[in-house]
Amino acid sequence: MSWTAFLSIAGFCFAAGALAAAVLAVQALRRSQARQQALESSVEALRREVELVASISARTGRRVQRVEHEYSEVAERVDVVESRGPSPAGAGMLEQAIELARRGADADKLAAQFGLSSGEAELVARMHGRKRSA
């Protein structure tokens, strides 16, 4: 075998190997690009979910603040009522208001007749008044 034939065969083998390596590199590049695209899609989906959770969290925070504010107002009213202390005459008036609520009186009538605050009258009417059918 001559050197020329040997070099031709070696060059052919080298070219075939280079071609095979190039084909494999292109396939690997395509797989890598597909994987990158899938990861970018996943990241975008996660970003949208995080934005949604942040939005829900902000709304929940505002609701909690509102409930805390309302609770503090109710706690203050309870403190005022408790500071009044029990009075036998007041207890009798409350019993009369409850009885009138059971007979169908509304909160306005209870407040006017027994000197209850609108909140107290509303509470008595809701707790002891007739159930309304929807």
C-alpha cells in the first residue's frame, strides 16, 4: 500500500469521524435548545404563579387589617359595656328587650324603647329575634 492510498484512507476516516462528530454536536445542540425552551416556559409559569400568590397575599393582608380594626372596635365596646357593671334595672330592661325581640321587634324599636345603642339593639335583634325566611 502506498502512502498516497494510506493518506487518502486516513483522510476519509478523519472526514467521516468529523462529520459524525458534527452530526452528534448538532443533535446535542438541538436537545439543549429544546431543554432551554422548556426551562424558560417553566420559569415563566412560576413567575405568573408567584405574582398570583403575591396578589392574594396582599388582599389577605388587607382583609386581616380590616378584621383587626373591626375587632379592636368591638373589644373597645365590650370594655365600655363591662365597665358599666351589672345593674339590676339594666338586666331587667335587657330581658324585656330580648322578649320584645322574640315577638318580632326590630333593632330600631329596641333602641328607642330600652335606650340601647344601635349596636346593642342590633345584636339583641339578631340573637333573639324571629328568624326571617329568605
